[in-house]
Amino acid sequence: MKLKKWIFIAILLVILYYTFIVNTFLTLSIIFGLIVAFKLYKYFQRKKFNRLVNSKEDFAKSELGLFIALVAKVAKADGRVQELEAQLIKMMFDDITKVFDEKQKARDIMKEIFNEEKQKSDNTKNIASELNNLIGKSILKRRQFVSFLIQLAFIDSGISEEEDKVLRVIVSELNISEEQYKQFINNFENKMKNNNQTMSEKEAYEILGVQQTDDMDTIKKAYRNLIRKYHPDIISSQDKDESYMEEATAKTQQINQAYQIIKDIKK
């Protein structure tokens, strides 16, 4: 009996060993391997980004460079870059420079590309086509880029006729259908309409975290801090699903609406 008992215990221990120890080790090994792979991917992506600052021409032909060019087209479509548009673009540059070691050099190149491209109006289609080729099959990335461009157009006083024309050229080249584009626009318009109908003066002050007695400099500072905190980060969105961009956009729209209400009151 004793021998059978020890044999049973031995078999049980072997089963437990393979069930919990070996499998756990295998699972941890897989998890560790995935973490290492992700870290390596991030490392090589960062190296790839950093190589771009060695050549303005290479930067301009990259996804980031082409996207910045399209941002310039939308921002300048109605004649000039508005204050709120300039603020959003500045934050976009801040987000992008985080991935570069030579941050100032990267920012200077991006500014050059932006300033050069906002003076041109006849190459929007070609730039959007080049960006489409680089993006490949990523539907999510297309929707994120377009969401950012639409938000940029909306941020001042809604989409103008000129901005709409530029956006339609871009979405067409990015293989986004007319129906999808209209859905994007409808979503933005509905959110803005809802904010207009429901946001009171009291709520506007609460959203910005300011008092009615505060001056416009204090209110503008609070607004900019909130926009910086909640605006959609074009770099971070690459690792997140579409809901990230939607939530960030919805929050910035609410902040923008509160700011506009208070600006109108303070006139």
C-alpha cells in the first residue's frame, strides 16, 4: 500500500508540476517575449523617426511630413490660420517632437514644411495620394488622420466652404467614401448642436474651471491648459482604437464651446 501511495503522490506531483510550474513558466516566457518584441518595435520606430531629421526632403516624404502638409492645406483653406487652429497645430507639433531626440531640429523642419505648404494650393491631391500609399491598408490610421483634419476645420467657427472643398479632395485620395465623410461631418455637427442647445453660462464657467469675475487672460490660460490636456494626440492615437480619438475630440469640442460662450459674454 505504501508503494502505491508514493507512486500516486509522485504522479500527482508530476501532474501539478506540468500543470502549474511548466505552463506558468511558458506563459510568462510568452508574455516576456511579447513585451520585448513591443519594446524593440518602439525602439526601431524611434530610430526610424530620428533618421528623418537628417533630411528635410526625407521628412517631407514621410507619413508625418505629408500629414503636416495636409494640415497646412486645411488650416489655410479659408485664407488665414485662425487663432484656435494655430493653437491646435502648435500642440500637434509638441506631440510629434516627443518621439525625436533632436526635438528643436524636428520642430524647425515641421514648421518649414507647414509654412511652405500653406502657400501652395495646387498639390493637395498629390500629397494626399502619396500619404494614402504610405498608410497601406490601415483603415484606423486613415480615420484618425481625417478626424484630426475635420476637428481642425471645425475648431474656429465650423467648416467653411473652402475647407470643405480641401477636405473632400483629401478624403477621396485616402479612399474614404462620400458617405463616410458625411458621417464624420454629421457627428461633429450634432455634437456642436447639442452643446449649443444644452450648455448654460454657468456650465461653461464650470467646464473651464474659472469664475465669472476672472479676466479673459485667466480664462484663456485655463482654456489652453485644458485643450493641451484633452486634445487628441496624433502620435498616441497610433497605439489606440478609434474610440480614443472620438472621446478626445468630444472633450475638446466641449471645452471649445465653453470658451466661445464665455468669449461672447465678455465682449
